[in-house]
Amino acid sequence: MHRLPRRFRSLQSHLLPDEEPLSSHPVIWKSQQHGGLACDAILTNRRLLGYYQVRFPRRRLFLEAIPLEEIISVTQRDPQSKSLLHELLIIAKQDRVLLRAPRRVIENLYDALHHLSASEGESKTQKTATAESASVSAQTDGAEPDRASVHSPRFARQQLTGSAGHSPAGIALIFACGLILEIIAVFLWQTTSSLATSLPPFGAGLLAILTAILVYRQR
């Protein structure tokens, strides 16, 4: 079981029974329902969670969950240029999520999801084989056996030909968002003196500023 940082202590109340966190990574999470925002992607043995919580100046909570069993495909999208941010596109039955983060973070999430999918697929295959063996006696009575299909997500890697983040407007927007997050972090530190409260926006803002600077220098 992965030991989560102290700032995720309140996440325990949102976990399912027998759900265990495996890893956590800072990412930019973009979904159909919430748009894009900086948060932590927390992978558990049952779900992929997008999580972000701030207690000051007002309490805000972001929590979006993708059950692993509902994932249809996972695509790692790598830019052809030496961009700081890579992408992981996750398509599920009810949602579509795009994660942006440094290459190592994206590769770790891709490999972890692939490993969990393979392990779950083997478990379901064994259960299906056992169920089919048990249904042989039912066939003699004229009943049709219940054949459960084993669903396995598709995993792929893709090269990106271009990115909107390389345009001047995109770079300026990323840089401005980073500055705003840094200002918020300084304000939170001065008013609360709490590292757990001010550190998440500071880290997200610093990541955005460094991304904008590196992308600008690569143009």
C-alpha cells in the first residue's frame, strides 16, 4: 500500500471499502465535466482519482473518479518535439480524461494501469473458466451457460504532430496561470502559515511557469 502525503489525509473518507492507494502524481487533469485544472492523479487498486482540496480562504474540493473496470482505452501521447509535458488519454464508458505531466509521470501511470489491467484480466479469465466448468451440469438440463466476456482495455502509444501549447497564446496562458497560482500560494502561506495548504498551488504554479519558459525557448 502506498503511503500518501499528509495533505491527502482527508481522502480516506472518499475511498471505497478495500480500496488502497498505490501511487500519486501531480498532473493537469482535463475532463468533459470539469475542464482542465492542476491536481493530483491518485491510482488505487480500483479507481483512478483526480483529487484537489484547499481549506483556505474557502473550502474547495475536486474529486473525479474513473473505475478501472470501466476503462476502454489508454493512449500515451508523446510530442515529437522535446516538450516538457506529455499526455495520457483515458477513455472510459462514462467519461474521457486527458492527463498532462512530465514524461516520467505519464510513463509511470501508463505502466501502472497496464499492469493492473493485465492482473485483473488474468483474474477474470480464471473466474470465467471456473464458471464455465461449473455450468456443464446445467447444460445437461437444457439451460444455457452464462458466458461472461472478459473486458480488457486497449493500450497504445501515439506521436503528436503538434500542440496548442506551443502557440504564443497558449504559452502566455500557461505562464499567467502559473503566476496566479504562485500569488495564491504566497497569500495562503502568509495567512495560514500552513505548508500543507500553500504547497499544492505553489507546486502547480511553478510547474506551469517552468513549462511556459521551456516551451517558449524551444520555439
